[in-house]
Amino acid sequence: MGVAIGDQILDLAAAAALLADLPGEIVQACAAPQLNPLMALGPRASAALRLALSRGLSAERGDQKLRRHLTPMANAELLLPVAIGDFTDFYASVFHATNVGRMLRPENPLVPNYKYVPVAYHSRASSVRVSGTAVKRPQGQRKPANETVPSYGPSRNLDFELELGFYIGVPSDLGTTIPVGKAAEHVFGFCLLNDWSARDVQGWEYQPLGPFLGKNFATTVSPWVVTQEALAPFRVPAFARPQGDPAPLPYLDDPVDRAQGGFDIAVDACLSSEKMRAAGAAPLCITKSSFQTTYWTVAQMVAHHASNGCNLMTGDLFGSGTVSGPEKGSQGCLLEITARGKEPVVLPGGEQRAFIEDGDEIIFRAYAEKPGYPRIGFGECRAVVLPAG
Ligand code: CA
């Protein structure tokens, strides 16, 4: 494990062993190959580690004990940081839910439960890969409106979903619930997440039980996990429900969460085609959005997940759902950006994209910034799409 320090990585096991005041259980957790043992110790442990590293690095003068364990990031291969147990993907952006709903059910875009239930589907942890791993175009069963019977073959409508992910640190017991006000104690940190989606497969299979093979063939996450403590300065009030919306049910309501349950995190997605890369063109940024626009807070999603007594495990991964804002230019997937392919994106060089083509690379970035605080970058979440077969 390593800690990103500018463009370098600090070897966490070596550094923790040098920090004299750090409790033994934290030093031991830092020697693990993945974050799980450290995550399980909870926010007080990660805050203590963060403080000790920060003091250690800034106090160093002559001996450079810690700095000897820095490696240039450019020389490192970044791996999946967490042994992921279960993966649940939420649907927290009301703008995404409304836009997608309008395409599927023009007369009834937002289903009536949306403003009461932080809905989600269970996806697969087995197919989560770290940024940089290529994604093979899935094959599946699809039936476009103009065809009378379904067929099996490569997805023709491959899409990305721009999301933030968050990892569960402290587990909960089966049969117990987590109040909204205690949810933060169970969240270790955040990453970028691409919930790759085969829209044609999804459209044919999703009724009556929701997403299945249209989603679970691949999920890409960033290698870096931004701890909740690092994001504390960027907390903002939860999304303000428009007048007339129902109040959350009491088990999803908490005054502190209302006041500071949101996070001011900017996210963007870029596309780079094979032709663009050959021509040396920079990736084209096709959307810029903000995590502030999500209808449900992270704490509400955690509380809801445990509200039936379902136990959360260290290393569980939750996706926020596509982070789409209200305006054009802030929509988090091609289905919305291109209005289901009707308004293609024009790339430098003249190529057009309704959905993702083979050879395209999708790149997500996110950051939090505010005067007086260091800018927090999330690194990248990128992957090239390979042909099916
Ligand atoms: Ca999703």
C-alpha cells in the first residue's frame, strides 16, 4: 500500500513502522497487501495515521527517514487497493433517473418510489478491475424496437456511467441497522467508478427484476481511495429537495446530514478514440458534473442498505449511481449526452459517437478544491474498450 504525496508514492508499511507514536494495530494493518485491515479499524485509525504521516513528513529535516521510502508514481504499477466483498450500485442522481426514465417511459419518467427509496441493484465484485485494465465489449441478448425477436451478439450500445464509489470500513452485524447519523463511521473513503453498461442488453432484460448482464461484465475503479477525513473540508449541505417533494422518512432523516451530508466534488469524463490517440489529439472532455447534485447522501445510502438488517462487510463497494447534473453538459453517460444516440458527440477529427466504439478510451477524473485548503485529486479511472469475442 502507498500514500500519494504529489507525484510520488510513500511506501505505507515502511513509513508506518517508522512512526513512533502510532498504535501497533495500525502499524500492523499498514503492512497488509490491501487496505481492508486498515479500513476495518475505522475513521479514528485512519485519521491518526493521516496526522502522523503529515507530521512526520513536515517535521523531517536532515534524516529523511520517511522520504527515503518515496517512489515516483510514474515507476509504479497501481493495483486494486481493496479486496472487494460485495458491490451495490445506487441510483442517487434524480436528474439521471429522470432523464433515463423519460426515454424508457415518457409518460412516467420518475417512478413514484424514487423520492422515498434510495434504490440500488446488486452487481458483481468479481468483475471489478483497477483503472488501466482494458474492458472487452460484452455479448448479450438484445432486442431493438425494430426487430421482432431477440438475438445474441456484441452489444451495439455500450456506455459508461460516471460515478463515485465508496468503500465500507467498519462492518455491521447481521440483523442490526445503521442510523444516518452513524453512517459516516462505516465509510472508509471514496474512489472513481465506471459502471460500464450495455444499454441494449439492459433495455431488454431489466424488467421485471432490474439490471443483470447489461451491467455486471465489468466495473472500473480508480486505484486511489480518498479517505473521508481528507474530504471533511468539502462537506456541504445535502441536496435541497425541491418544494413539494416528500420529506425523507424518519429513518433516512438526520439534521446533521441535512446540514453537511453532501460533498462538493467535481467529476468529469473524457473520451479518446483510437484515431485521436494516433493523431496525438488530447482526450475530449464530454461531461462535467458535481457530486453535490445527488438526491441521496452517502449516509442515507448506507443507512438504507442496512435498514433491513443486511450486514455490511469491510471491503464492500457502493457506487453512487451516475452523477448527472440538471444542465446539458453535466450528464454522466452517453445515453443521456446523446439522447439515446440521436445527438451524437462530434470528436476532434470529425468522428461521431452515439455510443462507445472499440478502441475508445474513457477517462474519469474528480477533484475537490476550496480556497485555503489543499486540492484533493482522485487520480484517474480509465479503460480502453476491446472488441467482443
Ligand atoms: Ca450505475
